[in-house]
Amino acid sequence: MTTLYGIKNCSTMKKAFAWLDGQGIAYEFHDYKKLGISRERLGAWADQVGWQALMNTRGTTWRKLSPEEQAEPDREKALDLMAAHPSLIKRPVLETEGNVLVGFDPEAWAGEEAR
């Protein structure tokens, strides 16, 4: 099963929805801003793609964090921050049968679906 994780009203998410629908790919959507996301799932993603690839340090949520929260993130601190503030997770995250892709990249997604 393919699961798309993100925030419904994000412009990049809208592109992802349109692409998946246009390809006729069935998927389940998980809005991690509304439903949350487990630290365990974040850890599994980080094991596959690295926590740095998951964490959005360019958005307003990051800028609103205290200097102490932003200081010297490591894997554990990053996972804690993303679990507490799901808007820190880059989007979308596409999960297919144990594989994880972060960010909307139609070419990479097409390659994943071809497997």
C-alpha cells in the first residue's frame, strides 16, 4: 500500500495529490498535522533517508523555535522536535512497501512505482 504523508493545504502536497491521481495510483493520505506522527515512524524514516533529509529547517516553524531548540540538532533531538512539531517534517513523504521518498520528485516517484 502507498501512503502519502503531509499537510493537506500545502502547495507541494497539492502537486503530489494531482500527480498520484493523474497516474492512477491508489494511496492513503495521512495528515500528520491533524493526526500526528509517531516518533517510531519518524525514526524508521530517518533510518532510511537520514534525519537531515526529513527536517525542514527553512520554514516558519523552524524559525519560531527557540535558539536552544535550534542549537546543534542531532538525530534524537530532531526526532523529538518533528514529533512535537509535525510542520518541521519536509513534505510530502511517500511510503511504499518499506521504501520512503521525501519531497515531491515526479521522476523519483515514477521510478518507485515501477518497482
